[in-house]
Amino acid sequence: GPCTECSCSSGKEPDKDPSQTKKKENGDRLCVPKIFFGTRTHKQITQISRELKRTAYSCVPMTILSSRDYTCIHPVVSNSSNRNEMCVELLEGKHGRSCSYYHCAHKLSEHHALQSAHRVYQAWDIEDLVSLGRKLRACPYFAARELMVGADIVFCPYNYLLDPQIRESMDIKLKDQVVILDEAHNIEDCARESVSYGVTESQLRAAREELDVMVSNSIRQKHHEPLRAVCCSLI
């Protein structure tokens, strides 16, 4: 019998959000998958976007997902050692102020969306996005995420596609999409790295000292004693 899973084959309206569909000339809707192109490093994304610029597909709507380490332009947050945490705090308005760059992110994403609509579009890399963001005083990190809605091709590091927590936080949905992994022999190492954690002996000693204080002051002893035991056994 006919495939029941794919609503497209039955001629019914596909159960998708508008960003996943494109209108045909005759008013029917056609499911168009996005291409997610995963690379090992951010540097490789720059090389690939340069190659895209040289092809006939240079005007295809695209975006690059990358971390705040590469895309934050806030003068204080970008110089911080923990950009993610500071950015979230700023957006939550914990200290009574927010981020003006974040509130202008739409200026940057609309600029690119408008260009692609008029076919004066060129493939771009992270540096292009950041320099335009500085000019417009608009956040490249959130603009890149906004551009994902209308993008036909999305470039990102492997772990954005492999790590379920990053996928969820970036709102990446891979069902029915095309996924290309460049140099896929590196996937094993990448998967291993995403579930590994490195810690130094001095960090362990510092943690043990803090836990000693907690235990001796009777602060949640039943939680802190086992943790202290783990630190001691690792040291």
C-alpha cells in the first residue's frame, strides 16, 4: 500500500511549520528540506563558504551556526571568559539592563534575507557576518539563528548536529532534512569528545578543599561527603 508516513505522497497538507515549506507557482506547497553541512572546525566553514561563493549557488539563502566565542560583539561579554553565561544573564536582565545588540539582531538577519530575495546575495562567512554586525550594531550570534528559518543550507560544526543538548538549544530539527558530514572519519573522535571531560589535579584539590569546608560546616553533608570521597580517590 502507499506510504502512510509521508503526508506529501498522499497529497495532504504536510504537517510542518511554514519555514519548512516553499510555495510553488500554482499555490501548492512543496516540502523543501534544508541541507545541514557539518564540519570539524569553524575554520573549515570559512573555506567551504568561500567555495560556495565561487559556484552558481552563491545566492542560495544560507546561515552559519557558531558559538558566541566567534560571534559575540558585546564589548563586555565578548571579552569575558564565560560568554555564554554572561550573555544569558544579560538577556534575563538580572542586573537591570539588557543587550542592545541582541534587540537589533533582526536588522542583520533582515539585511541578508532582503539581499537573497533580490538575488544580490553572496555566500558569506563568520567574519563577514561579524563585521556587518558591528556596522549595524546588531548581534551576529542571534541573527545567524534567525536566518536558519529561511536558509536552504546551514553550515555548522559537527557537534551542533551530534550533541542532542546543542541541537535542542539551537532549535535544530534534523527530521526529513539532508545532513552532510565533511570528513566524516572524524565523527568518532568528535562523539567521544562530546561525552568526555578533562580535569586537572589542582582543580581536584581545590574541589576537595571546598568540599571539606562544606562537610565540616554540616552543609548538606549527605551530598557533599560522597563527592569529597570521589575527589580523594581520583587524587
